[in-house]
Amino acid sequence: MKHLYILGAALLLMIAPAMAQTAWKIEPGKYIGNTKIGATTEEMATLLGPADGGDAAMGKAWGIWYSHKKDNSIDSSRYLAVYSVREETNGKEAMVVKQVRVNTPSFKTAKGLKVGSSYIEVKKLFPAIKVVAQYQDKLKGRKITLYDVKKEGIAFEMTTAKGSKQVCTAIAIHPEGESINTYILFPGYEGFEKL
């Protein structure tokens, strides 16, 4: 029994550094933090716990994990959103992660892009960036532009307030070669006017 505990501890020590290395990284087309494209929602729930919110219908679902304040109450202004689709994987049906979206600057690409980066910084590192959708948020008086780098599997939501430059307000990853709009639009866009 003692050897099992030692073996278990050794495995934990080997796995923990690998998870810590990716915990705050964005790898286009692959992962944001420990949330990976192609993972099952069962695997996600094991890593993140149950989602704080979401929606599901017809074999598609959004799961949203919100940041928590020091008093453990939900901070809905900062989140990780995961979009999944029912597919066959490993011989059985499962909900599989197709998109991951974050709106917190804690997550960064290898070259330092994060929420808060300017359009110019993003364009310099991803020159193939293309506009795929634009929305008007009349309540806050801002325009939201969704840019995609389809080949690499990364998209940037940029917001422009009157008289200011475009700033990244969310980053999403998706399978390389697929459009960010392949599945559905991001949650929260329903109240905006599409331009």
C-alpha cells in the first residue's frame, strides 16, 4: 500500500508541472489554459468543476465558468466560455470542445497577445487576420468587430468606443482551418445590432 501512495505522489509531481506550464497560455487552434480543443466536456468538468452557467440545445452547448471574487461570489465580467458539439469520439458519443473564449488578460499567447492588446499589435503578429462580423452595442456606445485567423485557429473580439482605438476584449480559439462562425455566434451578442 505504501508503494501505491509513493507511485501516486510521483505521478502527481510529474503531471502538475505540465499543467502549470499551460495554465495561462493561449495556443491558437489547440488550447487556452488547460481547456483543449477536442477534449470532452467530461474531461473539462474534471479540470474546472461544474460550469457556472450555459445553454444547450440540439447537440450543441455553451458552458461558462466565471471568475470568483475573494468572498467567492461570481464576477460575471471575467469568464472562460466553452462551446461543444455532440460527436462520436473513441467509439462513443460525447460532447467535444470546439471553441474556447476568454475575456481576461491573464491568458497570453507565446508572443504576449492578450485581452487589452491593440489591433495594431494583433495585426503585426497575425497579418492574415480578417473581419468576420461586426456589431453595434447601442447601450454602451461601442462597436464590436470579430476578427478571425482561420488557418491558425484564433479569433479576436475588438471593441471600439467613440474616439478610441480598437482594443481586444476577448480571444477565442477554434480548430485550425475552420471559421470562428462555423458553429454559432458567441453568447451575449443577441442584444447587439449586426452591422
